Amino acid sequence: MDETEVVGQPKPSIERVLYTLLYLIIGRFISMVLFVITITQFIYSWLGDEPNAKILVFTQNMAEYTKQLVEYVGFNTNAKPWPIGDWPDI
């Protein structure tokens, strides 16, 4: 079997481990927030025939933030997402 070696990637530091744990916890929290948003949007859609526009914008930004989390935790980037970095604004 061929072994691939990543060149130029240093070993993860304890700081990276701690940030990864923080972001994994935040990722779990995001799933709970998404559940509440989904229920809220269904209620808005049933009562007003369309979803809430402000929640749509927030959900779009949260999707971009989740993408940043996955990229950091998966070692695709070293850029730290919020709360260390900036919240995405689309």
C-alpha cells in the first residue's frame, strides 16, 4: 500500500488540540440551534406563507461558519473561526 506523506505540515500543538475540542463542542451546539431554527421557520411558513428573512440571513452565515469549523477541525486550514476569528458575513 502506498503511504502518502504531507510535507510542510507541523505536528499539532496542544493549542490546536484545545481549539479543535472547543470547535467540536460549538459544532454540537450548532445542531441544537439549527433544530430550533427549523421549527421556527416551519411556524413562520405556516402562519405567514414564507420563512422569516432575518433568520434566512442568519442561517446562511451559520452555514458558512459551520464550513469554516469543518475546515479547521479537518486540518484543511489553520485560520481559526469565531470566537477567535471573525463571524462570517455573507
